[in-house]
Amino acid sequence: MQHQIEVMKKNRELVGMNRREFSEYMNIPLRTLEEWEAGRRKMPDYVLRLITYYISMEQLMKNRGIKVEEDLYEQNE
């Protein structure tokens, strides 16, 4: 579980957000994110994989000059 905590924190730090900003950005309740990072609650493996994939793709697109929409949920409504 320690590896999950480290990966989640690195993902959040990579995009330069604090916990509140990251929870809003990823649409995760703040309390849930806090409990994951503190190790009080284990996050599902698929959640970590999806967040890591999303952050990686976002960074790749930004590095290539492709505009990344901030909120994909609002686009689809």
C-alpha cells in the first residue's frame, strides 16, 4: 500500500495541485483522497492505474502543444 500512496502523491505533485484542487480535478471526494494518502484506506488498484494514465496522457499532450480540456465531465453534459 505504501507504493500506492507514493504514486498517488507523485501524480498530484506532477500537476502541481494540493489535495483539495486534485480531488476536485479528479472528481474524488477530498476525504477519500486524504484517507488514501494517509494510508487509512486502500484505494482500488484500477483507480490508481486510471489516474496515473490520465495524468501521463495529459502531460504528454501538453508537452506536444495539444490543448487539454480542464473538465471533461462538463464537456459531455
